[in-house]
Amino acid sequence: MLSTCDLIAFVPATDIDRARRFYAETLGLTLVDENPAACVFDANGTMLRVTPVEEVPRAPYTVVGWAVADIAGVVQQLTDVGVAFQRFDGMEQDERGVWQAPSGDLVAWFTDPTGNTLSLTQFRT
């Protein structure tokens, strides 16, 4: 039924101006629309709607992630613009915060200004 429909991703933001700057300037996504209901970004063909909310309960999981070809390079680029990568107790992560899954995939996590957990994954080829 939905297999031929485009996916739309949603991320809540308690400070929409700060979130707009983060997603546009820090992450480099293109802002395609801004209205009272959302800041709408093009995330490589997927619509990402950052929606203003009063309060966001902290989710203990990743809410949005990107597949990347070179995780070390992307982590370095984001670190250079001030993004701090998360570290988790009990997970062996390298000096940049990258974890290697049993499958060989590489994953790193960071947060947006609202505290939503975002991730990068370099899938094993």
C-alpha cells in the first residue's frame, strides 16, 4: 500500500529557530519551506519536517539517522563545526565515538538542540 509513496520524517523542536539553524547551517540540509507548523528540509530527497512543540520527552533511542559512505570523514566534519558525539557506557567506541556493530556496520550518535538522538551509519559493504 505505501511501498510506492515517499516517506516524510518528523523531528520535534522546542526552539524552532535554534533547530532551523542546526539543521540548515550545521548539518547542511536545504530549507525548502518554513511556516508556523514546521521548518521543512530536503534530506537528500526525503522531506524532514522539524515541528515546533512545547516539550519533548527524551527518547532513549535514535529518532533520525543518515547512511554515510565515510563515517570517519563525516564525524570529523561535524566535529569541526561543533557537534559533540555521544558515548555510551558498555559500548566500545573509538576516539571519535564510533561503535562497530557485530555486523561490521559503524555507527555514531549525536544530538540536536532539542536533545533528539541522531545517528550516522556506515553500512558494511
